[in-house]
Amino acid sequence: MSERKVVKLGGSVWDTLHHDYFTEWKEWVEAGNELILLHGGGPRLSAYCESQQIKPVFQNGRRVTTEDVLTGATRVLAGEMQTEIVTALGRSDMNAVGLSGVDGRMLTGRQIKELGAVGEVETVDVSLIELLVQNHYVPVVTSILFGTNGALNCNGDDCAVAVACALKADHFEMITDVPGIRINGTVQQTLTVDAMQQAIESGAIYGGMIPKTEALRSALDGGVALAIIRDGNDPTATGTQLKEGHDERTTSHIWATSH
Ligand SMILES: Nc1ncnc2c1ncn2[C@@H]1O[C@H](COP(=O)(O)OP(=O)(O)O)[C@@H](O)[C@H]1O
Ligand SMILES: CC(=O)N[C@@H](CCC(=O)OP(=O)(O)O)C(=O)O
């Protein structure tokens, strides 16, 4: 029975991504399974903004997006980043196809007005992705949404989990530049939903890790059996898996020591 894996590839780790990931993905696809890649490109987009004398501004890990930033987002995410990823997959003998949410109106977005030209995913039409995977292509999707008044920038993690849930993925992996979620200096192999929420409130989880942990939670709520953060620099590392339920001991431990 074929399995379906959705992988979110973080822009933070793309430049140093361990090559064994390509081998792992190739073997996964060759074994008859399905692979769908989602990607961001936050650091490259920030570099673009700085080159244009635009100061990057974030709120809870999501970028405030003016029209000029949106131009950069389409150039960097749907252009430079996506072409590099599709090319790298091709060099590892995988037939990848680059897309964003505007293709076939696959991902429509509702604007989050206080962040500017930013959207949250409103609808996911999986038919284009299904068409590609049935024909043994690896879809590579970036987080630009189809909005009523034009394209919208979407956080890569928010976008990835919406796609993972709509596709009823068996696995959802978020590959990033750290070995997992650290609380008080220790990488957590598992984290309960309650402990995660308290770690966000205490500031132990901050910045770009906030949308990532929220995405893990949405994946669990959306019925994805395995939702995990993995280290892009080390494919053998355990990572952090989010667990349902309550763990009073872990929760109070984090609460007590992170203040
Ligand atoms: N508790 C935490 N544990 C690990 N990393 C954290 C934590 N809180 C915040 N971070 C930050 O989150 C970053 C990953 O988010 P981000 O830079 O948005 O990655 P990506 O580009 O892969 O989506 C890490 O590099 C780290 O600086
Ligand atoms: C609205 C919003 O925050 N969009 C993100 C899209 C790119 C992204 O998410 O990149 P990573 O996956 O590398 O973090 C941004 O502009 O940075």
C-alpha cells in the first residue's frame, strides 16, 4: 500500500541541506510512495528586501508584506528558490514540477489585512497535485496564494500543513535548521500540545518556530498520523514529534523552568 508524505523544506536550511535527504526521497518514490514538497525561502526573501533597502518586519513569525515585498516574494519563492529545488531534485533523478498556489487556483487565500498582502489558506484544490503524483512527478509547491485582489504571501509552514491535511497525508515533516524544538536547552523528542502552547506563551518557542509548532498541531487536528520537525543538517536525528493529550509532569516542568 502506497503512503503519502508531505515535506516542508525550510528556507533556513536549503543552502546546507544534507544530501542524504535526496537519497531518502528518491528511495521513497521508487518504492511506490508519494512525495509532495512544500517550500519557503524566508532568509533569501529577507536578503532581497535588504538589497532593496526594505527592513524585514515579522509578527509571530509571519512577514508584514507591502506590495514591494510581495514582488520580492514572487521573485524569490516562485522563481529563484523553486528553480533551485526542482533542479536539485532533477539532478537526483526525480521528476519534479514547480508550482505555487496560483497555479490552477490550487490554494486560495483570505487576506490577513493587518499583515498587508498576506493570506491564510482558505481552500485547497488537490486535483493538480493528484494528477502529478499519479503520473510519478514530485510536486514542489511554494507559499504564494491566489487572492481575490491578486497574489498573497503565505507563511510556508501554514501553507504546507493546509496541503498536508487536504491531501490526507500519512506523514508530515518540517525540515529546518535546528535538530528540533528546544526547551531550556534540550531538544524535545516529543512534545504534548499543552506543553507546546505553554512554551509559546513563556517565550521558549519564538519567531519562526511559532508557525512551525502551530502547523504540527493543525496536522494532528487534521488527522495526519505522524507530524514531526526534522534537522535538515542531519537526516539521522530524531527530531521533535508533537503528541496529542496532556502531560502534567512535562507541562509543569516547562512552565516552572522557563520563567
Ligand atoms: N524553542 C525553539 N527550538 C528551536 N528553534 C527555535 C525555538 N524557538 C525559536 N526557534 C527558531 O526557529 C528557527 C526555525 O524557524 P525558521 O527560521 O522560520 O525556519 P524555516 O525557514 O526552516 O521555516 C530556528 O532557527 C530557531 O532560531
Ligand atoms: C507571510 C510569510 O511569513 N511568508 C513567508 C514565506 C516564506 C517562508 O515561510 O519561508 P520559510 O519557510 O523559509 O520560513 C516569508 O515572507 O518569509
